[in-house]
Amino acid sequence: MILLKLLLLVVIIWLVYSLLKKYSRSVDRDEQAPDVPASPEDMVRCARCGVHLPRSEAILSGDETFCCEAHRSEHQS
């Protein structure tokens, strides 16, 4: 009977150790792979209102950039 209790205790200790080790590995893996920030993008200024926005979101018209289609059409008229 004592041998059975001892065996059960060893199994429980081994199980707790295994779970803690697995958790520790997952935490280490999360810390080693930080989020990679997006590459910086050039900012441009709207020729109409002066707001700054990323070049990929700007509307180009000739050499000038605009934040929206309404500002581009207002500037051209």
C-alpha cells in the first residue's frame, strides 16, 4: 500500500514538472520572437490642407500630393 502511494506521488511530481517545463519553454519562445515593426514609410504633405500621411495612402497629381480626392479636385479648380 505504501509503495502504491509512493508511486502515485512520483507520478504527480513528474506531471507537475513536465507541465511547468512546457510552460517555461512557451514563455521563452514568446520572449525570443518580438514583434517586428513595419518598415518605415515616407510621409507626404497634402497640398490643400497640410495634413501629413503615408505616401502609399496619398493621391498623386503631377508633383503634388493630396489626402483625398476632394482636396485634389478643389486644388485643380
